Amino acid sequence: MAAEWHQPGFYKVSSGSSFCLADQNPNFTGNLKDKSASNELLLEGVQQLAKFQDLLYADARWGVLIVLQAIDAAGKDSTIKHVMSGVNPQGVRVHSFKHPSVDDLRHNWLWRYNLGLPQRGEIGIFNRSYYEEVLVVKVHNLVANQSLPDSLLGPDIWENRYEDINAFEKHLFRNGIIVLKFFLHISADEQRKRFLKRLHAPEKNWKFSFSDLEERRYWDDYQNAFEAMLQNTSTSYAPWYCVPMNNKWFGRLIITKTINAALDDLKLRYPLLTKDQNDALAKGKKLLS
């Protein structure tokens, strides 16, 4: 039976070459007509996520890594702001990865991402991630700048990177870190509208970068890179979810629901107290009474 629009499985990317990004509708909003229709559902989801986060921290057996990838102006920053609006900031760490430093380039390409991983009991968010290595690096052929031996720069390098990523994420899962990956899918026209908004709204001018327009010239190349990324790295232990984001309010709702469903599946629990701890509780109650 096929999953319905409000279920995470509806957006989960099946592994293999059958997935086609062009078939995904970035305008999709299920049976919800507008933002007001989703506000109450989003609030419920945010409140539920806050409860799950408390359980996650107390349980301390699992950590969560949330990966957000998208083209410029897809809504990564605002998604973090809204979805995580109810959680305890002490239990969430957000990392936004910029251009690699000279020191980064002297290490293996996954090295700097390891440093930002969440601990068990934490939620970690990668606003862009190691997937840039098969996106911008691939589109602009920047791998030649990574000081690799010539023998490793052959045509199979991207397949090797996909293999590295899958092994890395399996390693995380086997060590109690679940990986939830969201591709925020928008259309070229919607990106154009959001860039224009940045240009015309004074409070958004600071967000505009001319380099974003330069990257827009590579739209088709990026779409091909995104599709290959989704086809090759959506796995049972670290699935991709292709989330329609032309309407940000809908995408945020789906992401919140997906995170909550994944946390619910972990069967989190508060730690069971030992006899000594229970005796201490009883003694404390008696003293305070």
C-alpha cells in the first residue's frame, strides 16, 4: 500500500537509477491549501519534537544527524529556525560548512565533517554537508584542487565518493547515530522569485550574493548532480527525503513529521533507576516533607 502525503514514506527516495528528480513536483502541498492550514499541524509537530528531544537526551543511547542539502534560496536556514523553534538549544548543534581551509585539504575529505558530528543524546544539523563533495566539487571539477595523486583522479572518482559516503553513514548508524537527509526541492522560477525578494526587501539585502546568480547558470548541472546524489546514496540506514519546498510552510511540516517519526521508531525511554537511586529518591522526599 502506497504511503499517503502526510507520511514520511511518501517522500523517501528509493535507491537506484529509477528515481527521477524531474518527476518530483516542488509545488506539491498534499491536501493543504495554504499556510494557515498547516500552522496548527506544524505547532503540534514542533511540540512533539521538543518532547522527543528531552527523551533523546535522557536516554543517551542515540544521536541524530540531520542533513539539509539544496540549491541556493531553497530555505535551509528558515527550516532550521522553524522546525527547531521548540527544542532546548543545549541539545542541538548546527554546522554550516564553508569552503575547506588549507588544513582541511591536507586531511581526507571527510575529516572536517567528523569534527561536527553530534554526540549521543544530541541533535546535530549540517546546513550543507559532505555532500558538497559530489555537488559543487563535481559541477566545477574542484577535485583537482585537493592534492590527490593523479591515479585517484580517474572517471570513477564520483562512484568512489558515493561509496565512501554510504560506508561513512553505515558506520554512524552502527555507532548509534541515525542520519536523516532532506533534499529541499524548488523550481528555477521559485529561486528567481526568492532572489528578487532579497534584492527588493531592505531587510533581506544582506542575504544577496552575486555569486548565487553565477551559480544559477549551472542550474541543469546541479539538477543532474542532485539526482545522481539521491540515486546513489539513499539507503535503508540513511535515506534521503525529497521535500517539495516551493511552499516553505509545507516542506517544514513534512520535515518535522519525518524527524518525529524517526525518533518515535527509536523507542526512546528515560533511564531506569537503580535500587540505590530509588532509595535516594525516597530519602529526599522524606527530608523535604
